[in-house]
Amino acid sequence: MWIVSPARTTRQSNESRRAADAAAESANAAYGSVTFAEAQWDLAREKERARLDLDAQRVSMEIESEGTTLRHLIATLKMRNIGASRAFIRRSHGVLITKAPDAGLEESGDVPLSLPDHFLDPSTSAIEVPVYLFPHETDIQSFAESLEQSKCSLYLFGFIEYETLGLHWRREFEYEWLSLALSPLGALMGMDDPPDQSPKDRILYGYWSPSQRDRPEYPISSEQPKNQN
């Protein structure tokens, strides 16, 4: 029968504890290194990724009419990549609509933006993307009066989803056309008076104002459909 002395048992216990502590410290150090490396990689990707800058072309809209009939309106969305990497456009949606003051905005249907390609390289210059509204047979005089009297409003809204460096981002936009035909704000904003009081000039005498929905881009899940516009 072997008898183990209390001193030897204590020494073995201490050695086991030190070994366990050393293993734990090594594991923590390794985990810390991996976490630090991941954080550094995330910072690098954030610095080098694409970034989309969107804006409606202020104090600008086009109207096509025939006699007293309004054929269509054209809003212009300005877009550029102000980041360091190429942005691959996965999905896009953009519409120009009229709505009553108490009506909500609905993204019905699939209306891709008319982009020149499926990617956007970094650039200091913006591309211009037209968005059309084809109303039903509309008297241009009545349309101008409806805008001036706030019976209806013009909205330009939609989104762009893109991929950059393995990350997926979404940028939403929403603008309301504010008519200044019956407002003194035009002069305060440095706008010239409309050259005459024709219905077309009264409609165009205004500007695009961003709404609360026009917010900075935000990351989305990488599990998105790969449809191209």
C-alpha cells in the first residue's frame, strides 16, 4: 500500500493549477489576437469600401406637355461613389409619383433605376439618373393649381442596394417637391422669379426637399437576391 504525503499532493495540485492557468492565458491571448485581427480587418474594409452619395438635382425638374395636356415629368437623381472601391449594384428602385396629403408611400412593383451599368467606380463626378412620371391625361393648369394648393404632392423615392468588399449596403432616398409659386421663399433662397405665370413655370418653380426617409446608408444581410437591375 502506497501512502502519498500531503506535501506531494499539494505540490501536484499547485502544478496542475499553474498548468491550467497557463493554458487559459494562452487561449485568452490567442482569442485576443484573433479578435484584434478581425477588428483591424473590419476597420480596413470600412476605410476601403465604396460609399454612395445620392441627391436630387435641386431646383430642377423637366416637363413635357402638348398644348394644355401634361405628358410627363422628369426628376433627376444625382449619384456618385465617394469611396475607394467599386460598388456592385445588386438591386435598385426609384419612382416619381403624386399623392394626396393623407396618403402613404407604397413601393408597389419593381421599378429599377435607369443606371448606365451594374457597377459604380469611385469618382468625384456624379452621374444623372432620370426618373419619370407619366400621369393620366392631365390638364397642366389643373396640375399646377393642385400643387400650389397642396391638394397633391410630388415625391421622388426609392433605394439602392450594393456590394463592396464582401459587404452589402442599402441607401434609401425620398424627396418631396415643394412649390414656391405662391410663396416669398423663392427670393430668400436666391431663386429668380419665374419668367411668366404659365402653368409649366409655376410647376417648375420649386425645389426638392429631403424627407426623414432620406437617411445615411446602412449595412444589410449578405443573403440578398442577386438580381441585377
